[in-house]
Amino acid sequence: MPRINVKQGELAHWLQLIAAERDTGLAPDAVPSNVREGLILLSCVTESEQGRLMVTEKGRLSLRMAGPDAIHLS
């Protein structure tokens, strides 16, 4: 798998911003290219027919798992 060159927490930050634009999606040029490519590679976002970034089911799951109320068993 290719290495994604981002800072810790950067993917989660941008995924939250894209998710906030739930109905319209976010313009791809609003997201840094390395982050956009990483989120697409991880299947957390996809480009809609209108060319906007939309969160996928996997992306929504990632957001729920990152939440403070997520249950993590150790």
C-alpha cells in the first residue's frame, strides 16, 4: 500500500469537514491534494458525478469510531 504523507489527525480533520457538507459535498480543490488522495485511497470519500467530495459508508464508520463515545475493547 502506498504511504500517505499527512500529519497525525489531518485525515480525520478533513474527513469531518467533508462530512459537514453532507448534502452538497466539498469541492476537491478545497482539500490539500495529498489529503484528498489519501482519503480516496482509503475509500473514505468518493467524487460525486458533480465532482464534489462525498463521504462514503466507510468514512462515516471512521468518523463514528473516532468519536469520544465509541466503544473500544482492549
